[in-house]
Amino acid sequence: MKFFNTAGPIKTDIHYYLDLLERINYNDIKFLIEQEKYFILHAPRQTGKTSCLIGLRDYLNTEGKYHCIYFNVEEGQTARHDVERGVRTILGALAQQIRFSHPKLVEKFPDYFSLYDKIPGDKLLGEVLNRFSMNLDKPLILMIDEIDALVGDTLISVLRQLRSGYLNRPKGFPQSIILCGVRDVQDYRIHSDKEKMIIAGGSAFNIKAKSITLENFQKEEIKKLYLKHTEETGQIFEDDVIDYVWELTEGQPWLVNALAYEVAFEIEKDRSKPITKEHIESAKENMILRRDTHIDILIDKLSEARVQKVIEPILYSEEETENLSIDDLKYVADLGLIKKEEKKYRISNAIYKEVIPRELVYATQYTMSIEPVWFIENNKLQLDKLLKRFQQFYRENSEVWLEKFAYKEAGPHLLLMAFLQRIINGGGRIHREYGLGRKRIDLFIEFGGEKFCIETKVFRTEKSKQDGLSQLKKYMDVCGAKAGHLILFDKSSEKKWDEKIFFQKFNEYVSIWGM
């Protein structure tokens, strides 16, 4: 039985998959190869780049016009500024891939060991590729994966050696080279130990013809992928499942596959029973709580200074994009954490929106001395009682708790989310909306068949309250919630707590909480 892939490249004999050549738009790539161009394929991790490259490699080799070789240079990362060791490691990876995937070409590959004492590392890769290309009866197409895993002078040297051999293509150098990684080469800012300066990737590899981005799945592609499981097993996905998976993932390939694997191979193994929206919700929660590999990598990135500079203002929704470094925004977007919409940035999908604040307050959530049973009666959430308790908790503990947060500016909002998550876990759901320029955070709670809206804002003037009430009213209309709460965080150091803390019943349905 085939299954949904969540680890490593696609294996077409055991995995459900979409047409790999369609995903990378083969006709465009074929055109670039025929024009002897060098170009970039980039996308966030676990979007299917390697699978698509291997699919393209196999197709081109079957077609017979080229010798097409794929190899991964990630092992060269540890060499950093040691160009000799880095280039030798890369050549070893290339030789190993030729032995495994192209055994008939082994005798054509130069004996690079014998060249170690004759040719320095900053020329060795170019020399080997020159000799190898000249030994072949057909043009060479080279796919170099994880190129941006290389560091410092090793990366600079590799890019420059590929650039230096460019004029000798196709007889004396690869006709076409595809560099694959998370980021576009023009965005590299590489520190050179040797030259004591920052080298731009675009200048080290200024022969790049084009950058191709591997996009996420479209909604119809999710449906097409899931249908393959139905065709194989007879197990159907109910009508609202595809829409909900799209809402949660926005087509991020690993998330799409992981949700389907969790529901079809862990939660509901009885093929006579359909997969429901509730199954998908359970799968999402399981993945987050387990910190599956993809989620774990995402979490690890949050500790990077460049990522924090971007994610923190998004979390408390106050800063505009012009206050942030374009390089940092591009970096975090290339990681797949954020998306640009018009002039604003937001978290890429609903699962990431939930993972990020939950992770940042993970330890806090489980060390709070509160119990869900205090705020749940007859399976109904007593939200007024909960927010009153949080108001007191915030007054007594915020200075101590917020000091623990790396994301201090977003701390009040994160502390509220931790408090709510602690109570609602297992009995309901919290939906979060936040992003640069929104000037508010929207929280939508579903619990026991009831719906609640919470709007959080930083209080600066009376206008903050009026804007918040207007925004809350619109949010309640959209969500169909009968009860709404506006929470105003006053960060003024000049005011006393008695001035900040207040409760006001605006009308029968809306309450205002000052903190």
C-alpha cells in the first residue's frame, strides 16, 4: 500500500505524489537548459525541491540528450572557511552519487585524489568538472542541492569556480547547472575569512539567468493528492476536508502530507469509514504536541536573532514593515515562515500561526497554577470568570513572567495566549489572527458549541479603545460570535496598576478589560 510521504524525497513506487515535472514547470526548465543557462531553484524546506530535481534528472536521462547528475553538498557545511576540505568533501559527494546513480560514467570521472597535490582547492572543483565534461559523449547537466548549506569561503569558492568555467560550456563544463536551496543566491551575504569582508552571492555567481520558486500546492492539487488514497483504498475524504486542510496549511506540502498520513494511517485505519474535518483537527493537534520534525525545525528558527526581529512585531501586530530590514524580511519569507500580502506580512498559514505563540509560551503554559476545571461548568467555558482571573494574574505576575520571554515586546499577548491555551486545551479551539500593520490581535474561541471573540490592542490613547471596539464588532459579525471581549494592554511605566486595571461592560454582548 502506498502512503503519504513526510520524510525525504518522493519514491514513486511507495508514495502518493503529484506529477513532479508539472510542479516545477518542466517546459520552462527545458527551455533554460536548451539555452545553456545556469539558474536557481529555491523554496522553503520540505516543499519537495529534492523530489522534483530527482524526477527531472530521471526524465532527462531517459530522454537521452544529456547526462544529468544530481548531488547534495550539505556535507561540506562543516568545512566553513577551509576551502581545501570543503571542495574535497563536495567532490566526494559527487563521486559517490555517480557510483550510485550513473555507474557507467564512473570511469569517465577524473581521479580527483591524484590532483590534490597539484591543484589548490579554489581551482580543483572547476578542473574536475572541466575534465569530466570533456570525457563525456553528451552534454552534462548538473544539479547541486543544499548549496546554501555551505558556509563562508567554501561557498564563495564553489560559486566562483562554477562562474569561472561558464565560458567553457557545454564541451568543457556543464551545459546547465541548477543550484538548489532555501534562498536565492542573490540574497546570500557571505562572510569571507580570507578577504575579511562580506561577499554578495549575486556578485560571486553573476551568471545566474533566472530564479525559480517551487510553490506550495494549490487547493485543487491537495484534492488530487488525497484522491490517490481514495483510489487505492476506497477511503473517502468528506467534502469539507479539503477546504479545511487548505485553511490550515495554505498548501504547504509537508503539512498537507503529514495531516493526511496522521488521519489515514494513525487515527482512522478502517478504510470503510470516511475521513472527516474532526479527524484533521485531531491530526493537527497531535502533530503540534509531538513536535514532528518539520515543526521542530520551525521552532528552532524562532531563536535566531534575525527571525525574532521579524516575528516579534508580527506577534504584537504594531510595527509597520518599513521599520524592518528588507534583508531580514526576505530571509524569514525564504524560510517559509511569513508571506507578503500587498505591503504587509503575515505568518504563512494557520498551523504556523498556532505553533509559534504556543511554542514561545510552552513552558509558561504548563507552569501556571491554574486548572481548567475552575472555569468550565457543564462543558461551558466561563470566559468572563477566566478573563477576570487573568487580569489579576497579569497584575501580580506580569513583571516576573515577561522577563522570562525572549520576545518581550509581544510578551503580554503571549502570556494571554498561554493562559487561554492552558484552560482550553483538549476541550475547544483557539484561532489566532495577527500580522504586521493590523494593530491588533484577533482570537476566536470555540468551546462547548459556543463562540467567543477576543480583540487585544496596545492602549495608547482613547482612540485605541474606540478603534478596538469597531474592529471587535466587525470580527464578531464575521465569526458569528454573540460575545466579544476587548483587552487593552497599557504598557505605560508612569501609570499605577489601579489606573491600568479596569472592567467595563460596553453593552450586553461586549466587555472591555484594561490591563
